[in-house]
Amino acid sequence: MDYQWPAGLLERSEQLYTKLAGPIKQLIAEHQLPIEFYSVIRGVSLPLALWILKRYKSGSPLIVGISGGQGTGKSTLAEIWKLVYQEVGYRCCTLSLDDIYLTLKQRQDLARTVHPLLETRGVPGTHDVNLGISTLNTLCSAETGSAIAIPRFDKARDDRFAPHLWPVYRGQVDIILFEGWCLGAKSSVQPQAPLNELESSEDRFGHWRGYVNQQLDGPYRELFAMVDTWVMLKAPSMESIIEWRRLQEQKLRMRSGGGMTDNQIVRFVQHFERVTRNLLRDMPAWADCVLDVGEDHLIRKLDLRLD
């Protein structure tokens, strides 16, 4: 994919690509990314990281929201950008929406008092939004001697790590990379007819999806309002996300004998279908940057609205 970056910016990007050759090679190996990813990093990821710096104002941390469905590469992009910003002298911290899930007990309580589907982590309403807001606020007000614990969630146990196990960020921060699958999602107009088999059979009266919608219109709106610059990694379609998950689980079964069956995958992904489809439809119209991800996970198009 070719994009006409300003000459000066492209020159700086090329210099960075040379300096970061070792870490980039290591990252590609660790994530088992195809060799074509080198050109994506060189032609898109690095220059875009520098372009976003135009939004940074000294003394006020810049919060960059990276939104994208599973398999689009948002956590990988955050890793690359963290390398870039640290290399050019900016203090950078990352936060994932996946790390601020409610505890298992909190979700079990929601399952009893609101709807059984809320025990399954993922959808809006299953995150500790106050924890996310307080973490971002604390990072934004950090001083030289600050030590800030960054929340971490243990997916293997389906529960949050104890606070004493959270990694600690020390000092001030210039740029916060905040990534998550439903970042930027907005509430829909009620009522909402069932969209798939899960909603038809397990949320017949719409209590679960109504609660999710209510959360998007309240707490999540406050959290997402903290983001200064929006970047969307746009999957080709909902069907692509399902297929990517199917292939991921297939590899897991071949490697360890575990993983979900195809039927289990379909049911699991249906939890996220409504919000994902809404994001795919609506977010490209207002995001500051939209990166179109191809079926092969590579960036195929860039739509940049940053001034």
C-alpha cells in the first residue's frame, strides 16, 4: 500500500526504520507475522506514528484510541508505536480495554441480577469503566516520581490479577496508547430486534442487549470521551472476524488439543456481533484515521483525517 507522506516525515520514518530494525525483527518473529508485514511497518505504521505526534502538546498527555475487532492487529500496532515514541524521546504507556474487565465475581453478580449472558466477558457492561477512567486520569496527572499500577487481566483464570501483580509505570507520560475491540462504540436507537441466534434464543426479551446499549450511552461514553485521537483498524467484514477466529482456534486445537469447535466459535462471536457491525458501519465516518485491514491481515488502505 502506497501513501503520499510529506517528504520530511518520510525521511524521519526511514531513519527510524533503520534504528529499530532489531526490535522490529524480534516483534515480527514473536507474533509470527508474515514477511510482508515489514513493508506495512515501513510504509504505514512508522510514518503514521510520527504524523500523530502533530496532535501532541507539551505538558498535556495525548491519549490515542486504537479500535479494531479481533485479528485486526491493534495490540501489535500499539507495540510498534510504543517502540517509535520511546525511540524519538516520548514517554509512552499502553492500556488495553481487555485489562479492565470486571472481576469474575462481579460478572457473576451481574449474571444473577441483570442477565446470565453478562457473566461472559467482552461486551460493554463487563468492564470496570471507573477503573479505566481513574487509570487514565492518574497517568495524565503523573509526575516525575509517580509509580502507577496498570491493571492486568488473567484470561486463563477469567479474572483480574491481584493489584500487587500489576506492572508499574514510573514517571510522567507523554502518550497513552489505549486499545480495545469496542473503543468508540456508541449506543443504538431502541428497540433492537434480535440480530442472531444467540440474541433470539438467550436474550428473547432484549434485556441483555438493552443493558449493553445503556452502558454505551452512560459510563462508556465518559470513558471514550477521554480519547484525543481515534484510529480504527477496520476488518473487511464481520464474517472475516469469524473466519479469523475459526482459524486461530483450529491452530490451537492442532497445537494443544484445546480450543473451541466451529459451533462454539459462532456462538461466542455472536456476543460481539451487534456492537462490531455498528462500529464497522459508523466509525469510519468520524475516526481520525481508518486503516483498512485485508483478509490477509495486512493494511490495504489508509484514510487519514488528522489535520
